[in-house]
Amino acid sequence: MTKKTLHRQNVVACIWDFDKTLIPGYMQAPIFEAYGIDEEAFWKEVNALPEIYAQRGTRVSHDTIYLNHLISFVKNGELKGLTNARLRELGKELVFYPGLPDLFEKLKTVASSRPEYRKHNITLEHYIISTGLAEMIRGSQIAPHVDGIFGSEFIEAPLPPHYSRQNELPLNMEFEISQVGTIVDNTIKTRYIFEINKGSNKNPSIDVNASMERADRRVPIDRMLYVADGPSDVPVFSVVKSNGGKAFAVFNPDSEAEFAQNDTLLHAGRIHAYGPADYTERSTTAKWLRMHIRQICDTIVAESEAALSAQVGKAPRHLHEDDEPENDEAASTSAQKELFETS
């Protein structure tokens, strides 16, 4: 009896970093511009905070301490009234690299571009995993083209102590971001790779930490492509590449330093290839992505056809006079075996 699997495994996943991958800079820039805050000074302070707190005996995350510093600006008035809705509005101002978001839809059509792909209902999904702000990404022009967004999130008007004992809670009119709800750093990003892999993002009843055979995983990692901009993404590059997926780094075409950085990653074996953050149709980056999506689709077709052949036996056939079985007993056994296999 053939084992029934959870998923058809006919999904290809393109997974993207955000800052300096899809946009030239950092997504928080519109916040600083809207509120008149010196962006360079803000990031300089953020970069100094881990050492300052270490001297006080407290360890903090280099990737996400900026979230707390944003809240400090809210509490001290310079970002007063900053809400999740406002972050979504500011996300509309984000400017993407050339070719986006058009490329996202064009890549989806690659998965249905050939009859054999359509026969097996192959689809392509886009995901963004970012240490940046999920609400800003949700407000950006690329949001309608993606199937999932994972990023850091804030809580507004947090519930007070002992809220569970109160029948009626006081209405807090000061809705602004005041606590960190979700933290995504460059290591936690790997968790979301496995959520996509196991299908936890589509079915919350599937625990991302649960043991699961490859055959039951919704999107095997060897059917993923991960695109990001540099060394901070090494944990995800490693997980994807070591499990058969494709790791691709991009660089700002105007930056010699970023080009050299990606070349170092390639020679260190961290990535498969790299290219400019130019997503127009004729760019080398777009061509590389299309080529490897087709290769993954071809693999899905080959595996699906092989599985079908293995599960479907040969139909019984009429014997002819010129058929020469080794002996009557062998012929009888062979015919019976064919008959039962096809029942």
C-alpha cells in the first residue's frame, strides 16, 4: 500500500531578504524623514549601544537593538504617535530596485510556462524574511505580490497587569508602538525557512519543531531559492545551500565594496552565485533566477512522473503464439502477477 503524504510538493519558493536586497537602503528611512530625525545619527547611536550595554553587564542583540531605540524615541516624544498604521503608510514611500515588483509576477509565470509544469500544477510562491519592520513591508508596493511576510513587529497599547481579572479594561487612547511583539534577527530567519519548509505558515497546527520526513514537507528546501545581500545572511545561506536549495547574493551596482563582499562569499562556498540588484528582464540576476526556477520545475516533473510510474502497474495484455515463456509454470505465474498488480 502506497504511503499517503501530506503535500504534493509541487511548490517552488523564492525567499527574499529586504533591506539592500529589494531596496537600496534601509526601510526605516521614511520614518526619519517624516519626523525630522537625523538618520545617520540614529544608526550611529544604535551601533554604539551593544558596547554601552555590555559595559553595564547587559547583552543585547546587534540585529534588533534598533527596535528598542525606536521605542525610546517614541517615549521621549520625537516619534510620538508612531503607530502600526502609520508604519504601513510610510511603507508606501519605499522605492525598489529596477524591475520590482514586476519580476515577482514574471517569475510566477515561469512555473506555469510549460505544459508539463501545468500538468503537475506547479506554482511559485514569494516570501520576505526581514529583520526590518513587517508593517512597512505590508504597506509597500511589493506586498500584493508576496505569499508571506516575516519581520519584526510592535505592540500598541499593551494590556496592563492583572488584565485577566478585570471585566472591563480602560480604553487607552494613546495608541502608539510601545513594546516589541516579534523579533527577527539573522539567526531567527532560519526558523521561518523551516516554517515554509514544513508548511507551518499555511497550517498553524503543524509545529515547526516537530519531526517530519522530507516526503511530508510542503516545500522541500531543495525547491527554495534564497536571495539576500551579504554576510549577515550567512545563517540562512548555509541552511538553504546545505539542504540542496539555491543561495544567491545581490549587490548594489554602484558599490565596489558590496561586489567584493559577494565575491568573498562565493569563494568561501557560502553562495552559489551573485549578481547586481537589477531585476529587469534582461539582467543577469533575472536570468539566473529564471534558469534555476525552471531546473527546479523540471526536477518536480521528473520526480512526479517517476512516482506515478512506480505506483501504476502494467495493464494485462493478450498473449501471442510467438511469445515464448521459459515454461508453462513461469508463464502462468507471470500472467497472474500482472493481473493482481493492476487490480
